[in-house]
Amino acid sequence: MVLQNGSLRTYRVDNVGDKGWELKIDAIAEKVESATLRSKDNLSFACAEGNCPGITISKHDSQGARTITLQSLLQQSSGPAVAEAIPARKARVSGKLRTLPEGQVPGMACPGQGVTIIANDGGTTALCPSGGAGFEITDDGGRRFEFSSADTGTIYVTVDAAEVLQKIDYESGTLACASAECGGVSISPPNEKGERVFTFANTTLREVVRDGGKAAGRFVVISGKLILPGDL
């Protein structure tokens, strides 16, 4: 089971083993925030506050799924040993879990819109702006449009005051294209509802290095469309 609450995603596996264990992992993207292993008789083991060594979450693979790898010792957090102030036990959790592809996660689908982001290493990410869409006015009178996913990042599209495309960036600006480099992009005028459609047709963003240039290796290709609501 997968649940989403803002940027926090919860992965849960129920009824594991003869004690009916439940494993719950809370994460923000690839960062594990906490994990709990609990039995039906209230025996519980956990890690918290981002200190969960041995539990890792991969980036999305070519099908848009993630792999959770478990090689961890969880400290007992409830049960008889804790209640009686006896030194707590630990539970070893090991194995791998494969998540649902992003487009199949309940509540994460965006009917009528969304983009696919394919990395040159084969990883595939589906971005649906479930985290919201909007824009800000830039210093030169242009606009910076923002489309945010709850789990897969944010795409920014910047235009100047004449609405000429200036830049597209993703992953906090580590992947970008500028002006004429941003091929396959179109921005519609507002429709009768005031909505604007941003279309991407094999638009390539390349890794930006510290001096502002482009790295030779990493890049992503974006295809699909995103809709800016008309009530902004």
C-alpha cells in the first residue's frame, strides 16, 4: 500500500510472517525519514528522524517504479522489554520491495495531463503536478511557471515579458536548457477557462555544472503536457 500526505510518502506491507508483521516506511522522494516494524501483539521496532541506515530507495527505473532495499537493524520501541526497562532487542529486516509505477499510485494520477521524463541511464519518471502549479513575476517582467509533483520534483518554465521562452529547469536547476536549446516546447494562449497548456515533445535538459556550462554525460528527455489552471 502507498499513501501520500504532502511530500511525505508512506509505503506499507501488511501481514508478513506468522506474527502478522506490518512494515511501514515513511520517505520524501529517496530519503527515508522513518521505518516501523510492528506485530499484531504490539511488539514494535523502529528507526526515526532520518536515521535509518540500511534502508535505501532507488530512483525510478524504466517502468517508473522504485526499489526499496532493506538491510537494517531496527531498535525495539514497544513491547514487554521496553515496558520493564530491560535492554531492548533489535530486529533485522532484509530483502527488497518494488513499488508501484508512479502513474499507478493512488491519488497521483493527473487525468488529461502529465509528462514522462526519461533519463539517459534508462530511468523513467512520471511527473504529475499533484503538488500544485503556479507562477511568479521575474525581475525583468517575465514569468517563471512552476509545476510540482508530490514525489518526482518540480519543472520550471521561464519566459520573458514578451513570453519568449528563456529557460526550463528540473531537479533544482541541475538539469536545464536555455532559449533555443529548448526544442519541442509550446505554450498555448489561455483557453475559454483561462487554462494554458505547456507541451513538451522530446525536450532535452542537460546537466548543469558549477561554472554554468553543460556536463557531457547526464541528460533527460521530457514528453507530454502540463496545464496551468485558469484561476491563478
